[in-house]
Amino acid sequence: MAAQDGGGDEVRVLQNLRGKIYDAKQLVPNKMRDFFCTINLDQEEVFRTQIPRTFQWLSFYIYDKSVLQKDLRIGKVAIKKEDLCNYTGKENWFMLQPVDSNSEVQGKVHLELKLNELITDNGSVCQQLVVHIKECHGLPLINGQNCDPYATVSLVGPSRNDQKKTKVKKKTSNPQFNETFYFEVTRSSSYTKKSQFQVEEEDIEKLEVRVDLWNNGNLVQDIFLGEIKVPVKVLRNDSFQAWYLLQPRENGNKSSKTDDLGSLRLNICYTEDCVLPSEYYVSLRNLLLKSSDVQPISASAAYILCEVCRDKYDAVLPLVRLLLHHHKLVPFVAAVAELDLKDTQEANTVFRGNSLATRCVDEMMKIVGKHYLKVTLKAVIDEICESPKPCEIDPIKLREGDNAEINMENLRYYVDKVFREIVRSSISCPTLMCDVFYSLRHLAAKRFPNDPHVQYSAVSSFVFLRFFAVAVVSPHTFHLRPHHPDAQTSRTLTLISKAIQTLGSWGSLTKSKLSSFKETFMCEFFKTFQEDKFTESVKKFLDDVSSTESKEPSGLSEPVHLKEGEMYKRAQGRTRIGKKNFKKRWFCLTSREFTYHKQQDKEPIFTIPIKNILAVEKLDESSFNKKNMFQVLHGEKPLYIQANNCVEASEWIEALCRVTRCNQKRLNFYHPSAFLNGSWLCCKATIENTVGCARCTADVPADTQIEIDGDRETERIYSLFTINMSKLQKLEEACGSIAVYQGPRKEPDDYSNFTIEDSVATFHTLKQIIDIVEKLNESHEKYQKKRSSSAKYGKTQEAEKMKDEVGNTGEIF
């Protein structure tokens, strides 16, 4: 949804929803059923946190799962958008409501209403109501398809109901009606005088316009889509045009009992941000981005933001995304991690708490590591979930007929497989994660120079405990599985996750202390893992993912083989046309070099060291009139290669991009076509070594590209500063008092939990924050005044001057 600011610049209204479904209770008593829950915006089922459109209701539906028939909706929790703020950040139990088709509505209708005065044949004056129904938007799908909507327009009073109907519009959720209906406003039929006359004031008070939307059912019953009601009294003698949100019928579910369906426990966080044009955020953005350069770090704007917010997650998420977007995250994490380590007294507790540093790294891994998790774990997680083997080894939880030894073998098989995939995955670890791990490793070693293992535990506490282990136990959260696994599979994943956490710590502790296990059955299980090869595998893996050098695994004399296969290469320096230009060759990619051979197992004809590859990109089909081509750019002329199909081409591009992503001289621009006959086919430039005309797109695989709206994140941070303005002001007073008097702090309860290392530097930053926030407040107030005086939707203006009189009959926006 967009609106315009006073200067003509675009203001974006963006909404975000975060929530957690905990559990339900007392669902349909005395019946054993399989239940699941969905989340809906109005009638659209969604499984994402970024809200895709405007909406009226947030709904959670509880279904009774059926194998043979359609899943049955047994109840719902429906929360109006305006009421979401009442539940934000809190756990609440909500009573389930019955699902009634008459209350399931969405969309809006655009109306123009007007009262005209007419003179009748006998000379009397009457009033005529003109209803112009223009269009509807956002009507629901019916059985997965666009509906066949039509509208009925009625003038309703105590003893009259004049109804008219539009034409049916086929297969559309956004019908354009553009039909006008006329109603003569007269006294009720109880009056003996039948002639028309001027309407009396008390008669207008009783009349209303009602518009009902329906789906034409053809041979079946029509389906109700929503209604709106507008009192005729609001029109007076003026024209009135507005968008109305469709409403459910008032008697939709009054007769149903709501206390028989059970309840659902939810935690919901809803925000709505009005994102101003980018230039408004320059000052705040620059102040945040220079945080890593501020000494001490506790006096920086980013650190202060996380200090004043009650829920650190609210601050960390937009902050991490903003710093990521502007390539400032690594130095900031290093700075706050160093501060965190100052308060750490023992090496075995490094980065184990929920500090600002650990929260930032957690969020960074979730954002950056999605593709890494997918290529590493998805296949084995799919195997565990789709072909589950019994793995319960707790004697108390074993069921009758279970074989503990077989279960332990099954669990060992799964743990071995997951562990093997993880320790072999270092080459796929995103560069940003490697850079962060490198900083953490060296900071920990500097803080505890006499502990040889702390450099490994600093990394394993994140990559194993907070990344892989969490993804294993909750694969649906990381999009590795579409749904939450069943109870037995969840238990198996929990046991595997525990094992991965323990194995991951061996690289730092050398040997796991079996006495530290709370469960004796886990102690017995890990006796089978007492082998040096596990410790060495973890150590090598941690070395690899915490290195900023080439991703060739450390400690190995031989390069790692990554991919090989037969493709066609174009001979360099030949003319454009000719079969001899393309020759079949055997290609081989290792962690050290990219080669091609005349035949498999033959010596390489041509070798490109991995460190020399500058870019890997697709090549336009028009270059050589061939499909599935890509190019490898290195120090010499580009190497043009044709794969056998599009899937193979994508796989080779992805593999080459992964292994070269740390190369320091990677190109930012390239030519999407070839240089032939003295010019580039793409940009017509005649100099062969000229800078490319298109930005490189294949730095990383396509689904690892991170789309971040920097202005939206800055607006979110502004909102957090605004909410916590009183804390900022008290902190400013405290810093001023300390700096001036150097005496005991006043009102210690107000800021005793804050870190004030340098009161002068902190005071200076706070003053900048407050000044910037106050200026942004002025800009937002200006926009809100503009928005309240005349709301806009697309190119259509709607009057809001009668909004108070309309009340709850319809919403205008």
C-alpha cells in the first residue's frame, strides 16, 4: 500500500507480523483426532512473516486432518487488525470461534453515493438516491479459483427493501462493475398519501444503503462474499465517494456456542511502518553505520539501541539487516564480541549467554545461512522425516516390543550421516559467516592465550550449538521441511540434535566428559563415539569455516574433488560460426583448480587455478546461437562452456561460484555476451578489455541472494528509538550528571543496567539520536496529517470528511 507525501515523494506503509503458535487445549472433547493449524490473512492462507497486502483480519484455523476426505475446519481465532496491538509481545489464550461462511469475508468495494433533488410532474420536490458501484478489489478465491462476483444494491428502511443487481463478472477477484442505480426516497407504505414529496429529516434517519457481494453459483447456491452498510443521513445534499472494507453479516455466528471448541495459545507481534523516502534517513543511517568506529563501542548508536529496548530481538533484527545491507556487520560484531569477552571469566563459558554479540551472530546465521543449511542438511533431514526408523534409546520411553539395541544402531546411523554432511560442508559455508567466525576465534584466543581449545569452542558454540543443532531439531523453522514433524520424528531429531551439539564441542574439549551427561542412556550411546577421528574431523571443519583464506580444507595434502562431467568448450580465438569451434571435453573441479581434459582420466589440457577465477556467469544464447552456455572469466580470455542441459549448467555455475567466492579480485561487472568480430555483442564496445556492461549476478547461488530494504530497517529502528525516548532522555541525563559532577549516580534504578564506559562519548551519541528522532517525528507528523485529511489508494482519492458519521458500517481508507 502506498501513499504520497506533501512533496510528491512516495511513502510506503509496510507491515510485519511475527508470532508463535504454542498449543491448543480442549479441542472437540471425547474425540481422538489429528489436528493442524494454518494462518490466514482474511481468506488467504499464508506461511510467511512479511505481510503481502492490506488486510482486515488475522486468523488461525484449526483443522481436523482427514486422509480420505477434505480436511474439516473445526474452529478459528480471528483478530481484527486494529486489535493486534493489544496482544503484541504477550502470550494469550484465545477461545476458538465457529467457522461460519457468512463471517468469512475479505476485500473492498468502491462506491459513489449522491442525493439529487427532483421535481415531479405534480410540482412537488423529492430526493433521488444515486448509487454508483465502481469496482471491487481483493475478493476471495472460491475453491482455489477466481470467483464469479456480482453485487446487490438495496435501499433498506423500516418497511421497505428496494433491491437491484449488477451483472455477473466472470473469473475475477477484482471486478469492474461501473453500474449506476437510482432509488426514489419516499415515505413508507403505511402513509395514505402516495404522491412523492420532499423527504423529512426523521425519514432519512431510518434509511441505509446496503451492498452485498455474492459469488454466482450457477447450478449451486450462491456464496456470500461480504456486505457494507451506509446510512443515507451521512450524504445530506453532497456527493460521497469512498472505498469500503467488506464486512461479515451481523448474525454470522451469534447462535453458535464458542465454549465447546477449545482454545489456542498464541504470541503475536505486529508492526506497521510508514517508510519515508530514503533521503529522510541519511542522518540516522550514517550514525548507525559508523557504530563500529566509535570508541568505546558501548557509546555507539547501535549499542545504545539494543540497550534501551526491552526485547533485544526487536532491536537486533533490523540492526543486523541494516549492517548486512551496508557491509558493516563484521566489524560491529567483532567490537561487541570483544566487550562481551571482557566480562567472561572462564574459557569454557565463551559466547554461551544471550549477549548482544551472540544475538547478532544468531540473526546473521539465520539470514545468511539459509542456502548453506539447505545444501548441507536437507537431503538427510528428508530421509529421516520421510522414512523414519525408531531411534528411542531412553529405557523409560521405550514401548513394548521396541528393541533398544536396534534403536541405538538406527540413531548412530542418522548421527553419523548428519555429522558427516556437516564436517564436509566447509566449502559451502558463506563468506560472511567465515569472516565472523574468524574474528570470534582470534578474539577468544587473545582473551585466553593459555587455553589452546578456546579458539575452537568460540566457533563451535555458534556453528554447532546455535546453527546446525537448532536446524536439525526444528527443520520447518529453517524451511528444510514444509511442516512440523510428527511426535516420533521430533523425538528422533531431538536425539540427533543433542548428539551433534556434543560432537561439535569435541574439537575444543578434545574428549567429551561422559560424566557430564544428565541422562545415563546418552552416556552409553556416546561411548561408541570415543574415537580420535571425530575430534580431528571437527577440528578441521572449524579451521576451515573460521579461515578467510581459500576454502580448501586444512590439513589435507590432496585437493577436494567437487564435480566432474562432460561438456563442450569453445576454442578461443576462432570465428563465430563453425562446428570445430566447440569440442567435447571432460571437465573437473576441485578445491584447488578447474581443468578440462581430452578424455576422462587423461592429463589436463588446460588448468585454471581457483584463485585466478574472477567471475562465473551465464552467456547469452545469441552469442553463439547455443543454449545452456556459461563463461568462466579469469586472467586470460573468457572460457565459454556449453552444458548438456539447463540444470547441469546451473549446477556447474553454483559449484564454481561457491569455490571462488573468497577470491579477492572477483569482478563486479561482466559482459553477458561474447566479444566477436571486433566488438562486444552486448554493448557494442570495441575495446576487448573494457569494463563489463552488466553487474555480476552469480557471486552466490540465486537463492542465497539477500533482499534487504535498508530504508525499511532504518524506519523500524527509528520507531524503536521513538518508543524508548524516555529511556534515552534519562540515560542522557545520567551521562551528563556523571560527566559534570563525577560523583555518585542519581536515580540508579533508571540506568544501572546500562553500560556507560565513557559518559562524554555516550552523551554525545545520545544527543545526536534524540535530535535525529525529533526531526523524523516532524516528517512523520506531516505525512500523518496529509494521510488523515485525504486518504489515497492508487490514483483514486476518497473523502474522509464523514468518517465519524459512518461509524462501523464501513471503513474508508
